[in-house]
Amino acid sequence: MRRTPRLARVAASGTLALAAALAGAGCGSGYGSGGGPDGVVRASWGDPQHPLEPANTNEVQGGKVLDMIFRGLKRYNPETGRAEDAMAESITTEDQRNFTVRIRDGWTFQDGTPVTAHSYVDAWNYGAHVDNAQVASYFFQFIDGYDEVHPADEGAAATADTLSGLRVVDDHTFTVRLSEPFSLWPDTLGYAAYAPLPRSFFEDHDAWLAKPVGNGPYRIDEYHENQSMKLVSYEEYAGQDRPRNKGVELRVYTDNNTAYTDLRAGNLDLVDDVPAAQLANAEVDLGDRYLNRPAGIIQTVAFPLHDERWQGEDGLKLRQGLSMAIDREAITSRIYHGTRTPASDYTSPVLGEDGGWQQGLCGQVCEYHPDRARELIEEAGGLPDGGITLTSNVDTGSHRQWMDAVCNSVNNALDDGGACTVEPVPTFADFRNRVSDQQVSGMFRSGWQMDYPLIQNFLQPIYYTDASSNDSGYSSDEFDELVDRANASADEAEAVRAFQQAQEVLVGDLPAIPLWYQNGTAGHSERVSDVRLNPFSVPVFTDIRVS
């Protein structure tokens, strides 16, 4: 399956460069500097990178809002991560390629209009079309006709207005024909890009963007850019997960250390990304109000395989040696205090063994063995002239800290203080541009946060030939064939086994080094209860109660 280029969904806390922060916890909120209104949860947030169109969001902050104001055909269980029917009454197929979707009756958008089959088909056609420049348009590439509405060649014009694989049968039924079999496709439909859209989105697009209208448990009441967004419970919501609070006020911060300080002072109810500098003390500061649970996030470093220095048998030995020179246990313990776990495959423990996670798959290659690391690098002819570099943006998260730690570990293992050096890039956008333009010659950060909880999502978008986020340029016929076989399988267990075999190919080829699995962290005030994080590390806002 061919993927079109896109911005990689990297695992980072707050992937946005925000224009301004609240000067104080209550600045711009209308509630003063102390407590919030009765029944409303006060949470830290960052302004979305793009307008809040479902197919135009591929980062955490915007996605957080979309998950509150929309419900699609599926919803991911906040505890297990399994895909469960939401608006879907049934999704059936006999050949894993042609699907019939029937939606539940009685659902309405927050403007009072009904959600129909057209609401989905129209939204998906809009999201897929190249003229609409939606950043998540690639999610529709599984559907027949995508190449006509979204040509692979940059600048090419669409030759069709709509996806040929979509057809409305009646108000509550539509059919989908995929370009090839994909047995797990229904489980992807909880992702926000597949949300339905009301007619108002198409009739007055600018007005809709100013105040988005969805069909989810919350509706947007007010939004003040760079300050806050207020959401209130949607009284006519037809889903089972009705809010247990009256609403949520999302307050903009550019520094999560400031948000954490406001939380401790009682001026904020929820911080869903505890800053690395506070992790050592968070449990002492917050007690049982500190949350730390596994999330579908893995941190890796990839290699520019277009560069001949990383190619062939010598290139493989060099990559293996560098992997064995990284002391994952020491780094995760020293910097992350139990919120990261050394990785031993390319997926995430949140999938579980039944879902394809393989603990210990890469064996010694993902363990710290400095003597063997030196041997392999010597067999490869030594490091490239001038050593190797490790690159990432440093404007979000604690990337500089772990990059320094990784390079120090490599230098100590190789007994060479100049073997590895950090090459920081000031902004996320600049970093992504350098990677996309093949301007990086050394190791670079390539973390991944799952779009949906399937092993397919950890493998195909990143490592399939020409895939959307295949930044390393890796290509393997064996890997591709196993992925194709997995997608075509009608048996879920059989599909997972094929994906696992594909992952074994990755371990042998090592296009990227698994570093660690990432947990979601959060802290909350005494004013709220029943706070938990879902497998995507996002708070389950509907469950939160306000005292």
C-alpha cells in the first residue's frame, strides 16, 4: 500500500508553539484567579496547530478537543483501548474489502440537525480531497478512488470530486469499498479524522470554523485564542458516555512547569503532562492525585538510509552497535523516574500480547552491551569521520535531556568523548522540514504516538515502502508482503501473527532503534475526582466529577 507524505505524529508533550500563555491561572478565563465555576473542570491546554476540522488535526492539543466534541462510528475504550461501537449499529463485510455501515438513529449535531449517512460520506469526501489540504487526508487512502481525489504527485490536480468507494444507501446506511482487503479497517474508525460533519460545515465554512459544531458529549461555548476554550455538556448527546460534570475550561499554557505550579496552588484542576523536571517530586507533591499509566507511545531514533554510510552490512553493524551502546535502564531511571520503560520491540505494551506487543523481541540488540557495541562498530569499519550526530527539536518536552544522555552513554561505551554529539534544532517545524528534505545525516528522533490501538498503526505508516511517515527511507519486500498478508486476513489473530512476523523483519534490519515506551502522566486537584488517562495519555473528561 502506497502512502503519501505527511507530518509525522511524534510523541511529544505539547507539539505546538503557542503564541502566548495565561499570565496567571485565571487570566482571560472570566472566573478570577481562584476557583472555577461549579461543576467545571479547569485543565491545562495548548492552542491547536490547525483549525478544528476533524481531518485537519494530527497533534495532541487539537485532537483533545475533537475527542470531546465529536463521536464517530467507533470509540476506543478508555481502559482497554479496544474499538467499540459508538454511532455504528453494525459494520459488516464478507471479503474484508467491501463494507456495509449502518449508523444508529436518534443522534444529532449540536445545532439540532440529524446525523445521517451523508454526514459521514460528505465528511470523508471533504477530508480526502487534495484541494481541501487536510493534514490527515491520508487516512482515507484505504478507500477506493483516493488516488483520483488526492493524486500522489505534488501539485497534480484531482481527476474526481468524490471517492468512488463511498455510496449512500439511505439515511442510516452507506457502503465502503477499499482499494485492497484490510480486515482491521473498522477498528481504525474511532480516529477523529473519520468523524461526521453537519451541513453547516459546508454551507458556511468560516462560521463553522469560528465555532465548530459536533455530535459529541461536549459543545464549544467560547474560545479566546491564546487564552482559553470553554466547553459545556451537550444536553441532547445520544451516546452512553454522558459527562459527569458541567463542562471543561481548557486554559492555554506555553510552559507546563507554570501549569504544574498553578495546580499545586489550587488554581487549576488538571495537568495532563507532568513536566520532566517535576517527575521526581510529583508523587510526594500530589500523593494519589498523581497519575502514571502506560500509553501508546514509543520513542525511537531512526537513520537516514538514503545515506550510504548507513547502508549494507557495515551500516547494519554500525546501527546495531550504537543500539547496544545506549543504556536505556539508566537513562529512563535517571531522567524519567518510572514514566518510561526500556523498549524491546517497535510497538507498545498497551496493545497487550494478544494485540501484537512482543516483550523482549529484539533481545541483546536493545540491551546495553558496551563491549559488543565496540566490536560491532569496529567490524563496520568504525564510526563515520567526525563521529555521529543525534538530532531533534528542543522546543517541546525534555528532548535535549535524553539526547544528551543517549550521546553520553554512547561516548562512554565507546570510550570516545566525541563519538556522538547532539545537534539540536530550535523548532519542531524546522526539525520536520530537515527530516523531510533529507538534510539529516545522523540519528534523528522518530517517536510515535498511536492514532488507533492496532499493531498495524505502529508498523505500516512508518516502515512500509514509501509510507506516509517512513522518514528513514526503509524498504523491504519481505516486510511489505507480510503487512499485505496481515491486512488481507479475515482472522484477527492470524493478522496479528503476520504483523509480528513483519516486526521480526524490522528487528533484523534495524532501520530505527527502539528506546523506550512512554507513559502518560497527570496530576489533579482535590476539587476533582474519578480522573484517569486513556491509552492515548488523554484525560477521560466525561468521567471527571467536580466536588
